[in-house]
Amino acid sequence: MLRDAAVALIQEQLGFRSDLESNIITHLQLAQLQLEKSPTKPWFLIAAESFVDTVADTETVAVPTGFIQEVEQAVLRYVPDDSTGIADEVDLSKNSYDVLRTNFREVESGAPQAYALLNETFHFFPLPDAVYRIRMIFYGEALPLTSNIENVWLEKAPKLLMGVAGKEIAAALRDSAAMATFDRWEKEDRLLIYGETISREMANFDLQVGGPHV
């Protein structure tokens, strides 16, 4: 669904208020920011695999553009220059900056073993002594609705985005009927997206009572 189609649907619920177009667009943008900051991220925000490179004698590397957070089931790892496959990749452990600073205080510089994330910067330990390619999969920001496009929110969860945005406008207008509709839209899509996310996470897992097969 394109942005302008979403705007039209919100206008319809507000009594076809064409004078609210710019306000609706602003609230759609704010709703996206709010949803992307929520603790639980939907599956469709998982970005394609990305790479960052360390710098010799430099502890820090900026996160990729649009980075929100790491994916729970995909650890950061680095690929040695002589790697011939996934078996050669080295998984990195994550910990607090102070713990890693203490643990690696007496360790000479070398290949990354662990990292901390502070603000929008990765801190790698021990201090990298060369360029190391770090592979990661992360939750990324969707394209902003600054033009008439369809981003992943409007493609995968349009009623959620419209519901969150519409409720704010309906509240300002004291429009209880529209508020109820937008609240229903939001709840319906939240439930669907939650179910989809759990289903995708559990798909093809070999689950059994009493623990895994040996």
C-alpha cells in the first residue's frame, strides 16, 4: 500500500477530512519511529546480512546505517582472510563495556573475540591489530514515509501503522468512533504480526518433550 492510500483510509475514518493530509503524514512518520523503538521487533525489520570492517589499533566501529539492534538468534562474527566456509567463522560474545575492558586489559591486540555496544558504536576486544570483516544480521529501520512510497510497514502491517497514527489524530479531534476503529486496526495487526514472528522463529525447530535428541 502506498503512503497516500494509507492517508486516504485514515481520512475516510475521520469523516473524509482532506484538510488533515499533512498532519496524517506526520503522524504516520511518528508512528513508524514509535513502533521501531518498541522492545519487540517484527520479523520484517530484519535486514539482509551486512558487513563492517574494524580498523587496526582502533577499538570502535560505527553501526551500519539504519541499525536498530542485533537479532537475537544471529550473533556477530568475523571471517578470517583465509576462510573457506562458515566453519572458519569466529562467533563474538557480547558483554558490558566495563566487563570487557577489565577482562581484556592484559590481552595483547589481535583478532576480535568479544564486543560491547554503546550508543551507535561497537567496541571490539581485544584491540584489533588489523582489518577484520565483521558479519552481522540486524533489525533495520524501514524507509521513511517522506514521499508517496510503500515501505515494509505499509506492505506487511498497514493497519498497525495506520492504527497507531490514526489514534493520535482521533484523540486530538475528540472523535471516539474513529478512535475505536483505529484501536481495533492496531490490535488486529499487532496480534497477526506477533503470531507471524513467533511462527517464523519456531519453524523447522525440532521440538520435543524432555530435551533435544542426542
